[in-house]
Amino acid sequence: MIGVLDSYALLAFFERESGYEKVKSLFSSAVENNHNLLMSSVNYGEVYYIVMREYGAEKAREIEAVIKTLPLDIVDVDINLAREAGAIKAHYKLSYADCFSAALAKMKKAEVITGDKEFECLKDVVKVFWI
């Protein structure tokens, strides 16, 4: 399975909230199978700003260092990904950042890994792995 982490999933992992064990297991599986999970740079930025806002700049830098050790590839946004995210945003009630997770999953024929109930509206657009 190709998996695209939404910021919700990565934050649940770091904060050991509901879904933590599932995300931890996905990271372990990614290492075992030598196949990294994906995350858009927009969602990475969302994690970064949430951590900075709630815990400060030092904690955000610490989290950034940990992210670099995870089996996770950050995918930069190009015009195609931006266009796909824009198309999703135009048709579905979803936050703009979430549209990038969905767009990346759609383009890569992957599953979005999330616990964010907003993704329920996309059941006919992308597969969702619920944490």
C-alpha cells in the first residue's frame, strides 16, 4: 500500500493520541518493506505551524528533526498537485491543506492515512485508511 499521511495522522503519532498505534505500525511496515510513506509539503507545513503555535519554536525544530528520521518522503507541491488540490477544494467541503493530502493520494493511487472525519466526503474520490 502506498500511504499518504495527513497532518492529523502525524500529529496523532507525535502526541500519542487515538490512532498512534496504527501510525506507528505503518511506519514500522514502511521500514520493513523499504517503502516510505508520503506527505505533501503543505501538510508538513501544517504540522510545523501547529506544533510551533502550541509548543513553541524549539519544539517545532525538534519535531522537524524527528520527521527527518521517519520513513516519510515530503512531496513538494508542483503545478499538477496544486491543480488537483484546487479541483478537490472546488467540489468538496474540505480544508485547503486536506485537499493536498487527497490530491497526492489520488495522483499516486494511494490511501490517505487520517482520522479526520472531513475525509468522509471523499469516499468516492480516494481510499482512506482510518486511524
